Amino acid sequence: MSTALLIGGSRREGSDRGRIDVLDPATGETITDVAVGTPADATAACDAAAAAQPGWAATPPRVRSEILRAAWQSLVEHATELAELITREHGKPLADAMAEIAYAAEFFRWNAEETVRIRGSIGTAPSGDKKIIVHHPPVGVVVMVTPWNFPAAMITRKLAPALGAGNAVVIKPPKETPLTALRIGELLEEVGLPPGLVNIVPTSNSGSWFDAAVDHPATRMVSFTGSTEVGRVLLRRCADRVLKTVMELGGNAPFIVFDDADVDAAVEGAMIAKMRHSAETCTAANRFYAQSGIAAEFTASLTSAMAGIKIGNGFDPDVTCGPMINAGAIETIDRLVKGALERGARCTLGGSPVEGPGCFYQPTVLADVDHSSPIAQEEIFGPVAPVIAFDDAEAVITQANASELGLAGYVYTRDLARGLAVCERLQVGMVGLNRGALSDPAAPFGGMKQSGLGREGASEGIYEFCETQYIATNW
């Protein structure tokens, strides 16, 4: 595969001829290097997108739809190759990487179906003096900034609806995991996507790259997935040009287990919600609230389950947790664990980094965690499960909502009425009720409060990449 920039349908080196080393986090070794995009390259990519977009917008929806469906088929056919690429540059276990490709591919199939169903309307004004026609044209050129934890799915979740709606895009993949993005770009070319519609420009200088892309006169929208801290910066920058934004930001998901819950099912769900994709997901359960009647049992069972995790290179079929993305991630995780212990938490499992090579942290369970500890307030993004005991249902809802982040939450109880009532009161965009997995291309993905703006997936997803235009006329 090519490691050059993809701009206007051609492969090229960055204008300063620099390269970015791509590291294997399981070994610390360099896999390869890719071209570095500069602000000038970001501008060139926006130029190419602006030139290609009008023709694509005028292309019949059925034609756009069939290309998206072909993209779905291509990703399915190349699933093993793409999964191995993800495991190599990200480190997640190969089984998780295969699951990611299946998920990523499904966004193309789902949005192929949505592309031909973008709705319009016509009606008569109450005054009777005119007809009101409403339709949804594409936004235009969309700048996309994607994260390293899902090198394929976080691209396709944005890219598929953007293309389906008739837009062109410029993508800045993460410097940690650019290879999957570049390969997906090649596959899209192979299935007949016109050149210039998808431009992929990795960079080592995100700030100046983003400034150039945002300031381009053709750019009309920014779609970003990443931390809340970076999201705030990008939102302020987008405000300079009043750009439309979709922001999928950080999470701090509460996982609430009531006394009447099936503890075995709750632990099974907890392992999915916490440890899927090596615990590096924004929807990961971040703080576990267990009601006092089952807190000890839940903690013991969760400790036993976490003890069964094998960490190591994701290509080992027995490994269920790969490396963290880099040494900085290990430092953050260890700081949070040590802070919890200083506040009186008990470590029932793990609690320390693993000596190299590679960036590994022991699967860890902490009992008797203080709700005010930083580990309960910050996103962990690692294999650490802090357990907080509670007595009162009202109090735990208050604690669960005591965060500026509101992406996901989880509730376990045998009482469906209580479960639904609690779900409705959680200030999060998505809730798993007696389920540890949430994501589905057919469901709206996004958060409340400082976890983001807008929704990805479902029918809502494609409209994020559309404008709404009203035409007044009579006849």
C-alpha cells in the first residue's frame, strides 16, 4: 500500500518531504513511515475537494448509493488485511480488529440505504399565498479529524454519510494510526469513487494543519472525534468562520449495578463495556457503582474476570488486551490509579505498569473508591475498573450525573420499570440497559453536555452533513 498523501486522486509526498514514523505499541518498533502533510497540503486537499464536490452532489443518489455499497463489500472482502493493519499500528487484539472492520464496513451499507432516502417536503403556507418547499442539499467540503482508537470505524462513521449526502472530504487521520486510513482511501478508489472526493493528509503539526483547512473558503463543516479538551479548542477555531460542527468528545461512563441485578450478567456486561478494544474506547465503563447488597460479590466476581485477561501482542490469539497506544497513556493511567490508592482505595488486582518492551498496563480492579477521586472524574482509557459502593438510588443517579461529560452509561437491574426510569434520568446520550455493548450503525451515536454536539449513525447521521433549504413559490 502507498504511504503517500492522497490529494485529488493522486499520491504525493508532503510539500516539505517529511515523514512520520508509525510505531508498533506492542514492541515499540517502527513499522514504516508515512508522508507528512503541511498546511500547504491541507489547502491543496481542500482545493481538490472543492473542485470535485459539485459534480458529486449532482450525481444521482442511486449512483452514490451503489458506490457506498461497493465500499461496504470491499471492506468485507479485505477484512483480514485491514484488521491485521489495525493490530499492527494500534495493538488491539486481532479479534477486536476484525470486529471493528465489520462495524466500519456496516456504515457504508447503512448509509448506502440512507442516501436514497434523504427526505424533502412540500406544503401550503397557512396563509395560502405560497407553497413551502424544503429540501436538504449537501454542506460542501467537510474537514474530518479522527482518533487513533478506532482507525477504521471512526473514519467510516463520518465518511459514509458525508459522501452519501453529496459532500467531499479532507481527512486528518491520527499520526499514531494513519495506515488504515490510507488503505481505506485506496479501496475507495478501487470501487470507483471519483478522485478528489476523499483526500487523506496525515500530519505531525495538527494545529497549523487545522488552521489551514478551517480557513479555506470552501470548508463548510468540521467533524471531529477526540478529547473534550481538544474539541473545545477546535470549536473556538470553527467559530471564527461560523462552521457547522459535529463533535464526538470524551466520556466518563457510569456503570450502575442494583441489588436485584443478575451479578453474573452484570460482570459479563462490565467486561464488555470496560475491556472491549483494550479498554481504549470513549464509551468504556469508567466508574462502577455497585449497590451495597451486592458490592462485595460484584467486586470479587469482576476481579476474577479481570484476572483472566491476557495482555500481550494482539496477534497472539490468546491475548484479550493489547498495549496502550503510547508511553504517555501508561503514565496517565498510573497517575489515576495511584491517586485512588492515596485516597483509600484497595487494589484487588493489578495496579502497576508492565515493564517493556511495549506499552502495557496490568488489568486492575480498585475497591472502596472515593467518588471524588480523580479516577472517577477523568476518562481512564485503560484496563482499570474502579468500584464505588452505594446505598441510595437517588444518590447514585446524582453521582452518575456529577460530570461535565455525558456520552454513555450502563444500568443493570431485573426491574425493567426501575431500569428505564433510571436510564431516562441519566444525563448521557446513550444507555445500555442490561447490556454492555451500545454501538450500532442504525442507532444515533453521541453525547450530552461536554461529550459532544450532533449525532453519528442512524437516520440522523446523514442529515448532519446536509443543509436545510426552504423555497417559497406559488403556481
